[in-house]
Amino acid sequence: MAGPGGPEGPAAANVHPLRNRAFLLVWLGQTVSLIGSGISYIAIVWWVWIETGSIVLMATVAIASTIPRLIAGPFAGAYVDRWDRRKVMLALDATAGVVMAVIASLLAFNALQVWHLYAFTGIIGFGVIFHATALLSSVPNLVHKEQLSRANSLMQVSHGASAVFGPVIGGILVAVLGVSLTLWVDAATFFFASAMLLIVAFPSPRLKTEKSVLHDISTGFGFLRRKPALLTLLGLFAVTNFFIAPLIILLPVVAFGTLRMGSEGFGSLYASLGVGMLGGSIILAAVKLRRHFGLYIIVAIAGFGAAYVLFGLSTFFFLSIASLGAMGFGVSLASIASSTVFQREVPLELQGRVFSARAVLAQGLQPASLAVVGVLAERLGAQTVLIGSGALIAVVALLTLASAGVRKL
């Protein structure tokens, strides 16, 4: 059976995504861009930590990028379903490149302030939700339905590669070139992704309707209300994302404080998370998952929580590396399985709206977590917050086993 909107026919079902020119070019551009984002993440976190030494300020920078995504999230799907998805991604990659170039230039002239990062990361965060929705909705148009799990695995390989190579390269570049030139590297990767999208073409079904945008938004949420198993999964993702937020903020605190590491060491520590993601993605790109996606998700998230606890307990570099690698593998498996479930369960013409509703529901609690994590860490200690977060993720994942609908996905 042909995938909805993707390549059709029995032969297409057996064409690996990497032998599909359109998918390959899109994937290559996004992979390079994601690696660049990993590089700039290390540079920005290093700059904020050196300039302020404040956990709270690092959390507020993260909040500044998260809140615009949540505000724009419901609208992203409605508009992505109406617009040409390739052009949406192209425009947003180019815009992000310009923003990173402005940040790098301000830093070069010693004019960058923390409040600038609030504004600029907010702009990028606003674009991220549109870009992510357009990209995820485009995958079924690029490959046959039978190749969706492999295509999603390769997309996860991109995130794994970003988390492996981005921090390592970023740590080295910050030490050798400084933060400003390192940020120029990220700007260049965004422009490369734009170039790849310029030379490729693929179908982009657009919704033709006289209904209002608010009606389209309600359609996405309404679809999910009628799918209790998908809603249960989103509840699990919401809890998981709420308790992942401390890791995002406290990883540099552990690196610089507990483990006494510099920018290169921080990059290497962060990269271990990506090694697990990359390893899991490569394995799953070779193995075509067919069923039991719900169970894969539950097991992956429970394992992630257990490894999270181990990381919180660790005061040794190599144990921290191993636990982060295990966490990365869990993230990879859960992400690939969940993307495939939603692409299979959601009709193509609804995917933009449903995927943006999914993002809002799954990530809506993150700003609240980011708002309190700095205060909790300063009062209770970073390790206590990490251990408690991991334990709660594992418990909630195991409780989800009670849902027969999720187990059957």
C-alpha cells in the first residue's frame, strides 16, 4: 500500500530513504543545521555561565525560547497545512541563519547582553515550532508508508549527530576561536540547510478551506480528543518533558561544578547523550519496526528515567558518560516510535494541525518546570533535583502500562 502522498507502488515500498534523492537532500541539510545548533548551544551556555554564573539566568534564557513555541504552536499546524511546507522550512532556516549572524556580530563588538538572548532565542523558538511541524508533516510525502520508521530513524540520527558532534565541536571551537566565531559557524549551517531545500522538490498538499484558523486549530485538538490512546501517550510525554527540563539546565552545572570541567569537557559530557541517541537511531534505521510501538515507547521512557537517576547519583565522569548515553538511547527509541505512531494514525491532510497540537500538549508544562528548577537546585542541590526527576519519569512510564490502548499501538 502506498504511503499517503509519498512515493507509490510496490517498488517504492522497498526503496530505502537514503536512496530517495528528495529525502536525502532534505535530511542532509537538516542534519548539518542541527549539528550547527549543537555547536551554538555550547557557545551560548558557556557565555551565559561565564558572564553571570547564574542557574536562574540560564533557565530564563531557556524559557525565552520555549514560551514562543507554545504560543505559536496551535497556529503553526493550521498555517503549515495551508502553506507550502518546503517554502516554510526554507524561509525559517534562512531567518535563523540571519539571527545567529546578528548575535555573533554583537558579541564580536562586545555589545551582547543577556536580554538580547531573550529576544533572539525567542525569535528562533517561534520559528522552530513552524519548522518542526512542517518537517514532520513532510516525511510521509517524501517516503513510502512502509519506510516511515526508517525515515524517522534517520531523522533521529540527525538529532543524535547534533548531540554528539555539535557539543564536541562547539567546545573545541569556543576554546580555540571564541564564542563569536563559533556562532558564525551555526549561521553558515542554517544557510546550507536553506540551499538544500532550494534544489529539491516534493509534494506539499495544502488545505483549501474557507474555515477560520481557529476552526482549524480546534480540528487538530478535536482529533486527539477522539483518540484516547494518543492522548495517554501525550500525557506521558508532558510529564517526561516537565522533568527533562532540569537536565537541560543542570547539565552545565554538573559539568562545571560537580565534575570541574571546562568548555571542552562540557561538550564531551553533553555529547555522550548524543552518542546514545545516534547509536539507537542507526540501529533502528536498519531494523524496520512494524508493531508494538506503544510498548517500545513505555520501555524506552522508563529506561530513560532509571538512567536519569544514575546520572543524578554520579560524581564520576565515566559513570556520568555511561548514564547519559543510556538516556540518549531511550530518547531515540521513544522519539522514533512516537513519530511513526502519529504519522500512521493521523490522516495526511490533518498532520500539520495535529502535530502542532501534539507539541503544545507534550511541551506545555516545560516553562513551569524551567521557572522553578533554578530555585529548587539552589535550595536542594542539583543532584537531588536530577534524582527526583528521573525517578518520577520512570514511575509514570510504568503506570502507563495499564493503558491497553497504548500497548496495542
